[in-house]
Amino acid sequence: MEEKIEEIKKILKKMLSENRLKHIMGVAYTAKMLANKYNIEEKRVEIAALGHDLFRDVKPYKFLKIAMVYGIDISYVEKKHPILLHGKISAEYLKREYNIPEDVYEAIYYHTSGYKFFGIVGKIIFISDSIEPTRKYENVEYYRELAFYNLEKAYKEILKNKVIYALKKNHFLLPDTVEAWNYNIIN
């Protein structure tokens, strides 16, 4: 797995801006800390963290073509905002090129929206993406502390924060976010 990680890091350096790379390294750092706290294999979350924004800096007009080549179903919202496909494309690329495990694939695929069936790797990446060291927003310190105290609660609180943020800004809610929210309220 170490070999895969080094190869992915080389690709990241070629494809991403310095700021995006800093964010990804922050997510990887945070994810590895959470993995150690919750006794999860560190390399799994590191691959997911490194891969989550692999295609984020690709020009948005290319996303629809890449998604079609990969056979990714494109929603109405994604057609209007192709940047939302970056996680799905990253997951699909890494699955094809590096045969990543299913939980790592899901973590990358749904890192933007959340996912009602997330396992612990998915929750760690979703949380880490929101609390990594370069993130600055109201209550981020609370979420950082909560993540190391109660991962499940942190996931639900961060998901809730994303929903509230979208509503306050009159942004749309991704269908997977709504499903994840509803599923977590019931369970």
C-alpha cells in the first residue's frame, strides 16, 4: 500500500495547485490522527484522504466528459454544477488504476455529500475534510475536539452544519446529503 501512496502523491503534485495540495495534506494528517484514535488502518484513510480531491483542479467543463467515459450517472444538479463530480471521478480513477478497497472508494466518492451507509473510513474522510488545519469557519474548533471524542456525533454534527450552511446561503442540497441526513436522524 505504501507504493500506491507514493504514486498517488506524485500524481497530486502534477495535477493540483499548491493550496489544494496543502488542503489534501491537511486532510491526510487529520485522517491519520483519527484512524489512530479509532484503531483503523492508517494507510486506508491516507489513500482516501490523498485521493478525495485528486481531480478537484481539473477544468469543470471536462468533468461531464470524464464522468460519461467512466459511466458515472450524472444528476441534474451535477450537470448544472459539474465540479460536484470531482469526488466521483477521483474514486473511479483510483479504483481502476489502483484497485482501492470499497470503503476507500465510497469515502472518496461521497466525501462532498456524505453517505447514508458510510463506514468508519468514509466518516473519517468526511470529517477530516471539514476540520483539517487550514479550515477556518465558525465552530471549527468544536468539531475538531468532537471528532476525537465521538466520531459518530462529529459526523452527524458536521453533516448538520453542511445542511444548515446550504440553507442559509440558499444553496441546493445534494440528494445524497439529504439521504444521509434523514438516515442518520432515524438511526
